[in-house]
Amino acid sequence: MASEKMATLILAAGKGTRLRSRRAKVLHRAGGRALVEHVVRAALPLGGPVFVVIGHQAKEVAALVEPLGAQTILQEPQQGTGHALQVARQALAGFRRALVVPGDAPLVRTETLAALAAKHRADGAAAMLLTAVLDDPTGYGRIVREKDGAVRAIIEQKSANETELAIREINSGMYCFTLERLWGLLGELRPENVHRELYLTDVVALLHRLGERVSAQTAEDPKEILGCNTRGELAEVDRVFRRRKIEALMAAGVTFYLPETSLVDPDVEIGADTIIEPCVELLGATRLGAGVTVGTGSVIADSTIEDEAIVRPHSLVVASRLGRGVVVGPFAHLRDGAEIADGARVGNYVEVKKSRLGKGAKAMHLTYLGDATVGRDTNIGAGTITCNYDGVRKNPTTIGARVFIGSGTELVAPVEIGDGAYVAAGSTITENVPADALGIARARQVTKPGWAVERRSKMAGEKSVAAKPSAGSSTPSNGAKGETSSRQPGQVRGRKAARAKSRRPRR
């Protein structure tokens, strides 16, 4: 006996030629998710099983929807929406009713689908259509009703006459069918159209001809039935999703300056009193606490930022965690598991990759920290680099608590700097520095009084000789050339001698 539960069938086998893409239409993204993922998520709360008919790029679509809990049905070849129902008949055999939804209508809400199903159950009609009234119905199939409100037919625009084209009520492509009344009609569908396909819309006229009632329910929000047949429609759907998300966040106490310039994905969570400045992107599974400030032009993806933290303008934070009261940026780059503990600071043009900065630690300027652990209250000077890659593997750098790393330092991993140690500016550290020690690794400075004056004098003399023409000629004489060249070896020898002198052994 057929189950009273309703199944949902999502049609996602088409290619979507008008998008002019090598990617199947339902795999295109809007509002931070693939189109078909939005539809599956809207259908799952209805309670019954969700089947997805797949065709073009079937493996990719299946890999996306099956982890969500949907089951897939392969339509091969793809011969239209009516053919998709024929292919799905075996999977739907145990159900009395089925909700049919296109996979490229991502704006539809669970509440709308549930209302359509409830109206179908109460009405007792063979089929119930979801329709919408548009100011401009161009491109959509028109709903032709009888005087009593029953639907007589769906007329595609190419086949409509002037009277039918004036109709503003259009077909959404969403239906609820009583299946026992549907199965016998699928065999009567004919591919009498330009695409030589079997259209599910033709079932409506067939049902009416047999005296079966076809009803319709009009969507309260016409945007819900928007499909994504063109890039323009895809962009409009994305705008609707983004606007919905930001409006919900603002209603929950989040401030957006120029919200129309920000982009927020559907799974993003933001606490109250957080401020989002213009042109910010919040992507993936990002979570922002309360009282956070995100500066203009920043991008945050799949990251957690705790209360009262500040991300200054034009910073990139990916797959990272920022503790309470952390200050990052401007122009900082945190990625691949960077963890910044409470109260730490990461300044301008600092990159942190797979590294942890302890509480109160600071790296304020022009620094790269890769595969490093930095203890609490440590200061990393400007221009510091952890040289973590040796050409084969990534090596760790461990810096203890209350360490002072001078500017322009290179820490050649693997290396450890003990608690309370100092590293002198300009050092290249290749050996461990014990706790409370000073590490210094740089050449001894040599200062030559008057050297610059002598150098400038020689350069001026060379320029004068080179510019002086020989007698009776517009070009320098061989002698002038010889004189100029004869001075060059002397200069080279002088520089070599200076360098040799500067390399005297230390005592």
C-alpha cells in the first residue's frame, strides 16, 4: 500500500545551455551555495525522502547532494522533464504524492513548499501548481485558467497567442501530483517541440482533458520562483540571498555600513554589536563574536573571531582563529590554521601561516611567521622571517614567552628560542638560543672615515675625463679611453682590499 508520506523529486539533470558554461546549471553558485544545494536544504525539512534526478556532470551533483541526505536517480539520456518523471517512477512507486521542484530555483523556502503540499492534500486535485504573478512575465509559461479557477493548460511563450501573452500569472515549475493519476499520462507525452523533449507541463492539459482537476496556488513572494537560466538571473538570485542574510543579521543586532557592498555567506554567524564596514566578505563557516569590528575591504573565510576583536582594513583571514581582543591588520594575512590568542596583535603586512601567537604577543610589521609557535608577551620585530622550508619539508620554529626578536631577523628552522631570550637585530639564527640569553649572528661592522668623500671625488673625475673630447675629434681619444680604463683595476683592487680588511678574524 502506498505511503501517505510525500516524496520530493528535484529535477537537476539539465545542462543549462543559456548560461554558456561547461558546468552543469545546478552546480553554479548563488548566495554561497550551489543552486541545487539550496533546493535540497529547502526540501529536507518536509519530512519525506528527497530524490534528485541527475544527468549532466552526474558525479559532481551526486557528490554535493548525497552528503546532505538526498538520494540520486540517473537520467541518461536527458529527454526532458516528463522523461525525468518516467525515470523516477520506480523510486516513487511507494508514495501517493510527490512534490516536483526544479533544481535551479534556489530561492524557494521550506514554508512555501509545505504550503503547496498542504493545499494539494486538502484540495484533492490531481495536481497542484505553484504560480506567481509578474509585472513582466516574458519568457515564462502562462497559466490559463477556467472561470472556476481551475488550471486548463500551461502555454509556453513561443506557442502563446496575443491574449495568452497578456497573462501575467506564470508557471514556477513546481508541482504536487497525486501519482496514481499521473503515471498513466506520462506515456502519452510527445516530443512535439523544438527540443524534441517530453515536457511535464503538457501533463496539465492531459489531466484537464480527462476531467481531472488541476489547481494552483500563487506564491506570496514572486522572487521565490526565480530560476537561473542566464548569468543575469544568477546574479539577481545571488543579490536576493545576500540581502536576506544581511537583513536578518541587522535585525539580530549587527551593524553594517553600506550593507549593499558586503557579501555574507549563509552559514556565517555574527554576535550583537559587531560592526561590519563597507566592502567586507564573510565566507564559509565564519563565526564572529560580539563587539567585533571588521574593517573595510577585509575578507574572512572559515574562521572564528572572538568578542571585541578588531580586524583592520584590507586584511585576509582564512581558516584561522582570533581570540578575544585580538587586533589584526591593516593588510595582514592569516591562513591555514593560524591561531592568535587573546590580546595578541598582528600588524600591517604580516603573514601568519600554521602558527600560534600566545596571549599578548606582538608581530607588528613586515613579518612572516610560518609553522611557528610564539609564547605569550613576546615581541617580534619588523622584518622577521621564519625560514621554515628547506626545499623538502616544512620545519618548526619555537619561540618562548617574553622573548624579544630584533628587527630584520631570520630564524632558520628548526630552531628554538628560549623564554626571556633576546635576538639582536639583523641576525640570522641557525642554532638554538637558551632562555634569557642573547643570540647574535651578524658580521662585524667596519667604518671608514672619509670614504664617501673620496668616492664622490673619484666618480666626478671619471665623469670629467669621459666627457672631455680629444683634439680634432668629436670622440674621446684612445689615450682618454686608456686613462679611464687604467683607473678601473685600481678601484676594484681597493674595494677587494677593503673587503679583505673587513674580514679580519674576530678576537
